[in-house]
Amino acid sequence: MQKKYVNAVRLIHDAIIKEHFPCACMEIGDKTGRIFRYWEGNKAVYPEKEPVVEDTLFDMASVTKILSTTMIALRFIEEGLICLSDNISYYFKTPDDKKNITIFNLLTHTSGIRPFVSIVDKAPSPEKVVETILNLDLAFPVGCNIGYSCLGFIVLGKLLELVGGDTLNRLSVKYVFEPLEMENTTFRAKGDNIASTDYDIQTGRCSKGIVNDNNSRFLGGIAGNAGAFSNLDDMSKFAQMLSNMGEYKGKRYLSPATFSKAIHNYTPQMSQARGLGFLLITDTIVNQQTELFCTGANPPAELFSTGSYGHTGYTGTSVMVDKDTGLYVILLTNRVHSLKLNESILRFRRVFHNSIITDYLK
């Protein structure tokens, strides 16, 4: 083990002992590639223990938003299929109060579409999901605030399917996974080497390969907000592209103009810093109790440079890139596979990332 990153390893070990999550896989790298990798714990604890291995797949949860939906949207913009200023009323039958919502609003979470709403008991069928979401009352007027909205990304995912003429999982393969050589990343994962998530006390069963997010699950596990499964090898390729500002193995995946716009802070006066799909790091320290109401809020890393970018996932996953150095950190956990589910992941992410960038810069 590299002596540099003993603190990160210790933090993972202690978190597993304290049952903050049953296992973790991490990778540290930069523009030149992988620097350090580590994994520890059990990918399943219930009904019996199964050790995690280096290539275990994890439910990426909301990291799907940048891993799939955002990347497809950016590629569609480059190809002239959509533009940021498109109103969603151009694509869907839309109530009057939502006619001014744009693709830009969906990507920056400024649409006003309600956050934290279950559509499972509201939509009569998966086919009616957009209609159901757009008939909900807005949380605030369009463009006036940030409301981290999984529902907004579900609408965006359906919009991309309409434009692309295919399902989101197939569009993801075509526009993201194949170009970046991500051979293991998929929706509706199959096999045994998958980290377990929610555990049903009554049946003694846990989910494996079934997305933890209930809204995505209602949509068959393929949705713009969540549903992708990935592992260290594939997330390493994705993170290296992010670290190199849209370039992968010396070839352009996203143009410099596109990538620069994607990580620009469009919400400097609002409660979070948001790029196009990306969560950004600012100098603001968010109160942890406030953050509980806004999944993915700042700061998952306090010492990363202003403008650093990435995303987090409810299941305990994250990928963050330091803008100044290109340092990237991948963290994969299945914190929801626990009878003691709490929000300890919020503080863990901060101390974890802080320790890594401190060691990296020594």
C-alpha cells in the first residue's frame, strides 16, 4: 500500500467497523491515470456475508445522472439534436405553468419540478410518467431556485429517448459506455458479483442488480435519475475522461467548449453550485442538517478547489474531480445494505476527500 493514502484506508476501515457501510471500493487517480486502488468489506451482509472484490458492481444511484443522462444530453447538443434553450413543451404536451421549462433548467435543477416525490402511487403506468410529473404543482417558479429533482431528470431521460429514438440504456451504450470502453456498466445488472442494497427483514432477502431508487424501479430500472450499475474499472475510465476535461486516451469525447460549459457554475447565488448535470464545489460550507433535504448538496469535499466537479449517489457512490489538479476520487459503497441506515456518509465523504487531496499535494 502506498504510504501516502493510509488515512483514506483507515477511514474506510473505521467506517466499516462502525457499520456506516458494509464495504467500499475506491480509486485515486489524475490525468495520467490510476494512482491507488483499495477495497474492503462485504458486498453482502444479509442473509450471509460475501466479501467484496475488486470488480464488484455497485448501484450507482444518482451518479447515473452524469454517467448516462448528462453525457447523452451533451452529445446530443454537440450533434445538433437538442439545445439548452429548448422548451420541454417542444417535446411534450405541457401545462401552462411549465411551458417555459428548458433543457437547461432540467440539467441545472432549476426547473421547479418537485423533488423527493414518489411517482409509484401517482402514475397509472410507466408510460404515463412524464404526464404525471408535469401535472404536479411546481415547487417554485421556473428558474428562481434550485430543487434537486430526480423527477426532472426522469423527464430529461424520456426526452432523450424521444429524440434518440431508443431506450435510455441503449443510448447509454451507444453514446457513453462503448466510446469510453466501459464494458461492465449497465442497467438491470445480472450475475452474482453485485453489491447488495436494500434488505427486507421479513423475507430475509436483499436486492442485487435491482436499482434501489423506487421511481427508477417503477420504470423498469432504466431512468434518467438512477439505474446504472458500474465498477472500479469502468468508473476509472469515466473519471479519467472527466479529469482530462472531455478527452479519453488522447481522443476527444466531448469538445473543450462543451466540457467547459458543463462544469460552469450557473447558480452562484442559489443554495448549490450546479453545472450542466454536475455538482460543483464552492467555498460555501453547507450545514449538515440542511443538506439532508438536498441529496448531493455541497460539499462532498471541502478542500477540493473551487469549481471542482462530480456527483454523488444515495447508495453511497461518488466520483469527484479536483479542477486545479485533475485529481479524481471514486468511492463505491452500498450503505443502504444496512439495518442502521443513517446519513453518516455525508461527513464521511468530506473527511475522506479532504485526506486524499491533502496527501496528493504533499
